[in-house]
Amino acid sequence: EAIVTSEELGQDLEHVEVLQKKFEEFQTDLAAHEERVNEVNQFAGKLIQEQHPEEELIKSKQDEVNASWQRLKGLALQRQGKLFGAAEVQRFNRDVDETISWIKEKGQLMASDDFGRDLASVQALLRKHEGLERDLAALEDKVKALCAEADRLQQSHPINASQIQVKREELIANWEQIRTLAAERHARLNDSYRLQRFLADFRDLTSWVTEMKALINADELANDVAGAEALLDRHQEHKLTILSEERSALLELWELRRQQYEQCMDLQLFYRDTEQVDNWMSKQEAFLLNEDLGDSLDSVEALLKKHEDFEKSLSAQEEKIT
């Protein structure tokens, strides 16, 4: 009877399970003694049927045994219910403690001040954080289930209602805290990503500008008209690729280089025209040095016609030279 009247319900789930194990052993022993009680009742009934002279005493003892037996079984049933309830409460406590422990472990990661030192590290941290957020999304269902279990246990075990409420509030407080930490860290990581993205783009642009400057300054001046035209065309293409960043500096450099190319073009045109004039004058000089003055009227008129053509050509060449 000491077992069934014990008020010890355990300090934690493991302790309750030990008590339940002991109680199961008691129930096995109780079931074994039930046959003995039945034998006592059968023997008492036989004696009463035979009108034993101590019939009243036998009935009294039989009733006493049966009352004690029923009382013991009733107490055992109550003890079983209490241990079952204690196990439910302690299992709830354990689940809440484990959930809070997991939340605090992840909370340490959320509280990290590492937001990445470059674009690659920020992207890696964002992927890791998104994995944690997926874990939180899955955990939310467990938190809701534990809160629902708390409501049920408070109804079924009013004696433990206040302690269950404390656990529930502790769980909710930790849950809200990690959700806030997760949102704040995600925002900080996004800010860090935008910063590192800007810095990476800036470095790329600076490198591109340096390369573009080198490219613009790389081409040497041409030695002929075709080369000068090619340089002008290619230089024009460079202009089309210049971005808005450092635009004024690049355009200033582009304009300076354009002037140089145009000057080169003018020089090459001058060289070409000069060469053409020199060639023309060499040919015409041979014409002027010709001693043939004609030996007839027709031949003289023909020579005059050629000379007039020469003078017209000379006037045209003079316009080029001047």
C-alpha cells in the first residue's frame, strides 16, 4: 500500500519513467495476488454454505479482505493515473527544454557580427542564413504544437497549470527572440551584400576604366590614309563603350586622342596630295620642256590645245596647293 499511496511523481521524465517501471512491477505482483483473494472468497463461501459455526466471523473477515482489496486496486488505479499525468507533464517540459536549447544554439549563430568581408563570403553567409530560416520555418510547427499541448495539459492537470504556463511563456519568449534576430541578421546581410556588390562593381569598373585608358592610348598614329581611317573608326568604337562612370575624364581623353587622329589624318592627306602634285608636276615638266613647236598649222594648233589643257590643269592643281 505504501507504493500506491506514495506522492512521489518524479523530478524529470527519466525519474517518472523509473517510478512507472516500479509501479508496473507492483501491478504484476498485484495481479498475482488477485488469484489468492479469489481462493479466499471461494473457501469462505464454502464454509458459509456448510453453515460453519463461525459463519458471522467468516463473513466479516471476507468482507474485510474484499474491502481492502478493492481499496488497494482503487489506489493503484489512482497512482497509475498520477504517474501517467506526471509523465505527460515531464515529457512536455523536456520537449520545451530541448526546443529552447536548439533555439539558443541557433540564436548564437544569428547574433554573429560576421557579415562577410567580400562578395563571395557574404553570399555564403546568406545561403547559410537561408538554411537556418528554413529550419525555423519547420520549428514553428513544433512551437505551435507545444503551445497546443500546454493548453491541453493545463486543462487535464490543473494542479500543474501554473508551472506549464511558465514553460509555455519561456518557449514563446525564446521563439519571438530568435525570429527577431533572424529578421535583423537577414537585413544586415542584405545590406552587406549590397555594399560588397557595389564595391565589386566599383573595382570592376575601375579596372575597366584603366584598361580602356590604356586601350585608347595604345594605338600608334597611322602612316597612311587607310590606317588613319581605321584608327578613327576604332577610336569611335571606344567612345561607344565608355560608361557613365568617369565619363568626363574618359571623354576628355577621347577628345584629345580624336584631335591627334584627325591631325594625323590631315597630315596623311597632305602627304598624299603632295605626292600626287609632285607626280603631276613631274609629268607636266616633261611636257613644258618639249622643244616641239609644230611644223605645220595643224600641229601648232594641236600643241596650243594641249597647252590650254595644261593651263586649266595647272589652275586646278594650284587650288589644291593653296
